[in-house]
Amino acid sequence: MPEAPPAEFETALRQAAARLGSFGRSLHYFSEIGSTNDEAMRLALAGAPQGTTVVAATQTAGRGRFGRSWFSPPGTGLYVSVVCRNRRAVPFLTLAGGVAVAEGVTSATGLPIEIKWPNDIVVDVGRGRRRKLAGILAEASSAANGVQFVVLGFGINLREAAYPPDIADRATSVELELGRPVDPGDILAGTLVALRTRIGELDSRGPAALLTRWRDLSPSAQGHRVEWD
């Protein structure tokens, strides 16, 4: 069952309410859950509106692309899934999610965040090396007449953890890079505000502005051709 969210989440979302619209208005918080994407999918299938948000302090069955396990230990990360029902935005939601996480983390911390194609959020640690700070996973529910909704999930490493050997040399955390504690509420609110802005922009103006911003944040993609259906 959902629990009362931590005070820092409630405070940050309340302060950002005018810019959030429906995003985060229906917030389902869990100290532990199998997968935030699974819970958001369940809520969406039951009719949950656009912007419904699931947040967890830890996941026991978190996953990334291709069903890979997503390392989600207690007390070290922010794990979030958002219900998106805007059909015009569907082809670009992974890009929008990447931009939103990058903008949300930067607005809350000042860290110079980049995007590594297709869905990794990284920080430049010097000498041309980048370490992964967050990841994005978009999962759609379709019917005969097309996509009904998309659940957009993201996991952000807030604090240093005992990363598994296969990712230890390429993972980092917000606090490790900043050298100080961070307010997860500010990162959550900033990311949801950015996501709402980018989805609204897609609906009203099309993808041009989003694609420009994504390219600006994706130096590793310069000179490469990106296609979408």
C-alpha cells in the first residue's frame, strides 16, 4: 500500500504546484516496491490520469532496457514512474524523459548533466570520461487503435552505493559528484516540472524544440543520425 511521502517531497511539490499541473498531483509513495513502472502500469490500466506519479525509495525488481536488472538499493536513489497519456508525445517520450531528468538534476544541483544515447544520464568526470547518474525506461500499453498510454520511468543515483562489479567503474551519484547532501524533493519536483513542460511543448509546437535541446545535451551524439518512427 502507498505510504505518506517524506516531508521534503511534499514541500518541494507544493512549492512547484503552479508549474506542475497534473504531474505529481496524484503521488503514490512506497519505501519499498517491486517496480515503480509495474505499479504505474497497474494504475494506468485502472484509469489513472496523465501525470500520476509513483515514487519509491528502493525497488526489489527494478529493470532497465531489455529487461536488465536496475540496481536499486535502499536509501541511495530516487525511483520514479509517471503515467503519460498524450498520444502526440509518444514517439518522443524517451527523449523528453532524458531531457527532463537532465534539466531537473541540473536545476536542483548545478551539475553539468549530459545525455548518452539512447537513455543514459551521465556526468563528465574529466579527461573525457563520463559516469552514469541515471537511466530512463519507457513502456507502452497498446490496443487495436494504437498506444493508449506510456509509463515513463527513471532512476537517479542520489548517494554512493556498493555498486555491482559490472557497473562500479561507470556509475556515480549526485552526492558523490557534488560533495554534499542533496534534497531529493527538489530533484523530483524539478524533473516533473521539466517533463510537464516538454510534453506540453510537444503537444502544442511539435518536436523541434525538444530535439534541439536533446542535441545540446548530447555531445556524444553529434555527427550521428537519429531516426524515429
